[in-house]
Amino acid sequence: MSETPPSAPQGSQTLARGIQALKNVAMSSNGLSIQEVAAGLDIHRSVASRLLQTLAEGGLIARGGDGRYRAGAGLIPLARNGVAVFREEVLPEVRRLSDRLGATVALFVEQAGAAYALLVETPRSAGFHLSLSEGASYPFDHGAATWALRSLHPTRPDDPTVLTEARSRGWVRTVGEVEPGAYALAVPIGSDGLRPNACLAVITLREEILDGALEPMLESARKIAA
């Protein structure tokens, strides 16, 4: 392994490696060891150790008693700002989708073990629609948004059938899990390391709206993830 290819400026390569190391650690479900970081970046263990030490000194990651590195408290204010920027970036697309479907569309993110409604848009042309409160959090054990977000997690032996099916299909559809009589369809949007796991969800009392909603939602999800 070569620490610095001759054609790459050392400073820019070190920065790129540091950013990638941070993303790899932040996205890992159980932290990463020095050796795992080194293998992921195809660098020597000593180089990985120095990168991780620098990130830890900045509070962006923290080393646990098991020697594995995990996301640190220093990421919290950065994440808050990042989520706010993410909301503004996706607002036009969520609004277009809501108008296209004639139904309420929400963008949920995973926050503190719950599905958090970061953005809610209602159709401007429809006279009647369901609504929900922006900023509301929903328990992580039911609802289309919850299953979509949890489908982005590693598989567990005790995963319910609805979660297994959500992973297989790439979407999840429910009825009455959060609000009696309400239909919901959710599509997951995986984290890129800078924004959190998210999902788009359409909520309606009219089942026929969901019948034609999947392709538009998948299209919007791809645009948001790009």
C-alpha cells in the first residue's frame, strides 16, 4: 500500500481520506476499528490511526472502551445545520410531489430513535387532505415512515415481516397504523454520510391515490438522493 500516490498532492489526499474516514465511521452501525478503517480506505494502519486521532481530537468521533471509533458529540451541531440545509434543498421536490399526487407528502428523518417529520407539504389544488404537524416525532415501532427508515438498518433476526418486505421491495405500504383509516406509502432514502437516513411518505384517506403513487415517489426519492 502506498500512503501517497506520486500524482496526488499530499494535503488534498489527506483531507479526502479524513472526510471518507469520518463518513465511514459515522455510517457504521457498531463503530469501526483502526484496521477496518485502514482496509476501507486501502491505506496503512498507521495512516488510519493518525487520521482517526485527528478526528477524535476535534470531537467528531470518539473511541470507545472496545477500541472502536464511533460518531462523536462534535457532529451534533453540524448535523443540525446539515438537516436544516437538507430541508431547504428538498422542499421544491416534496412540494411538486404533493401537488402531483393531490395528497399530503412528508419527508421523515431518523432522529433519536424515532421518525421525525422534517417537512410536510399539502397539495395546493386539493380541497380536502390529511395533514400532520411538522416537527412531530413518531415511535419507531409502527407506521410506513418507521418501516421505511428501519429498512435502511442492518438485518436483525427478530425483524418483523413488514420490515423484511420493505427491504426487499424498496417501499412499504400500510393502513391505519398511525391514524385509523389512513393509507400511507413510504420510500426510503439512505444517508450519504452528510445527511441522515430519510424517507418520503404520502398519507391519504383515499386508497386509490396510493395505487398511482409509487412511481412518482420513487422518481422523487432518486432526485433527492442524487
